[in-house]
Amino acid sequence: MLFNRTSKETAEKKAGIFERMKKALGTTKENLVSRIEAVLASKPVIDETVLDDLEGTLLQADLGVRVTDRVMEAVRLQHKKQLLSTPDDAKQEIRKELLKILEAGSTRGFAANSASPQVWMIVGVNGTGKTTTVGKLAARLSQDNRKILVCAADTFRPAAIEQLTVWAERSGAELIKSRSGIDPSAVLHDALSAASSRGMDVVLIDTAGRLHTKSNLMLELEKMRRVAGRKVPGAPHEVLLVVDATTGQNGLAQAQEFMKATGITGLIVTKLDGTAKGGILFSICQDLKIPVRFIGIGESLEDLLEFSPESFVDSLFT
Ligand code: GDP
């Protein structure tokens, strides 16, 4: 659990969060689970034709080839053992395998809360929702009585700095920013000095998503990592990659690029509301084996949920 909560709060929040997640994932559910149910209901018995149709459905739902192969292998094995007597048995087998995929990505714990300040870099391509997510995280962590400092290090985009100023004001977080065009590492340096002297708990760093070339971007992020490590022992404690679910399999390709260059520790998948492509989350976990930490389900400050594999799968399958 990343945030402090009492058990009563936890129970109430869990129920509300589950309903919100279910609503946000409605279109993905239709694209994935409703179509699985339709295929399974198309014939009185599960035979090779049904299994082939099932495979096609999983592929079309943005699960990707490797997830589809893995799920179908499990389903076919159960079918061979004659353990799939009803459509629901097959559906539960798919659910079970998808949950295993998400859980395998989530085994590593979140950075320990002992180091102070905790330094989290938020990285990703422009437009994925980085700046919005930094604002949402600042709001969420501030509500938890943590002292938050936001560092506006996307100095290439004046609009991002303006946007962060508004989010920081709304969430009560402190903000360190500079004129646009300044070296992002210089802003980061100032932010980390301020965070240490002001006794901040968490520093959230909004980074640039576009430089002239991809290699420049990766070099810039690498430089920021070094600066962070020199200023605060063990920093950055988390490097969270923001992936836009609406981009489907392209999001996976982007994640692979960032993985190679920046040592991602976790993912934040945004815009799961209103997209049919939420299945990408399984594909990313299967291929990258990094945990999803949060999901974005809307444009408001409160539309960021802590990720739980079980709730995610349940909200699709119930
Ligand atoms: P950045 O360029 O990566 O910093 O992206 P922004 O934070 O500026 O976000 C780009 C757009 O995506 C904005 O219009 C946001 O309101 C929107 N956005 C961000 N997260 C979500 C989300 O979870 N759901 C929806 N529907 N929109 C989002």
C-alpha cells in the first residue's frame, strides 16, 4: 500500500474505487470480455472452431501475440484434460491466466518510504498524460499529509510549467520552476536542494517528452538521474513511465525504448477511461515484467487509482 489509510477508510474507499474503475473500463470490457462471452456462447460445446475464434478475439482486443499465445495454451490444456465443461469454465481459465500475468509484474515492492526526500521521476512521450499525472500524484500524496514538492523540469514546454503551477496550487504542493529553455538538470538541482532544506517527503519530477531526437531525450533523462543521485542518496527512488492506453501496441513499443535507456521501475497507464484498448496493460506486463503502479481514469485530480491486479481483472470479468 502506498498511501496511509485507516481500515474503515480502506473498506469504504475500496468499494468506491472498484465502482469507478469498473465504469472507466466499460469499453475495454465490451471489447474483450463481452466478445469472449459471445464466442463461448456461439456453440453448445467448446470445440476447435470456438478455440480458434477465441484466439482471434484476444488478438483483436490489443492483448498482443504473446499474451494471446499464453492464455490460449492454458485454455487448450484445460480443454484437452476435459476440464472445460461450461463456457464459464473457459472464461474463468482466461481470467486466471490474465491475473497471473499482472501479478508476475507486480512482485517488486514500491520504493521504501524511509529515504527522505523520496525522489520520483515521471517520464514518457509528450501527450501521454505526464504533467496531469504529476498533478494527480501531488494531490493524492498531499491528502495523505506528505509534504510534496513538484519540480517542473519539462522546461521545453511553457504550457507544461503553467499547467503544473495550477495543479500544484490546487493540491497544496510546493513547486520549483524556471524560465522555459533552461537546462532541466539545473531546475532539478535547485528543486532537490529546496526539498532537503524544507524537509519535503516526496519530490515529483515532471520531465520533457520530446527533444530534437530520441537519443537526446534519453541522454537528458540519464543526466537527470545522475544529478538526482548526487544530491539525494539512492535517488531517483522511482522512475515511473507514463503510457497512454489509447495508443495500444504503440505504447508497448515506447515503453521498450524507455526501458532500455532509463531503468524504469514502474508504469502509470493513463486514459483507460473511454478506450477499448485497455488490454494493452496485459501485454506490457507480460513483455516488460515491470509493475503497473497507478492507472489514470479521467482528467480530474482524483482520477488516479493505485493499481491492484485483482481489482483490475475483477472489474473486467464481473
Ligand atoms: P504530457 O504531455 O505527457 O505532460 O500530457 P498532459 O498531462 O499534458 O496530458 C495530455 C492530455 O491527456 C490532457 O488533455 C489531459 O487532460 C489528458 N489526460 C491525462 N490523463 C488522462 C486520463 O487518465 N484520462 C483522460 N481521459 N485524459 C487524460
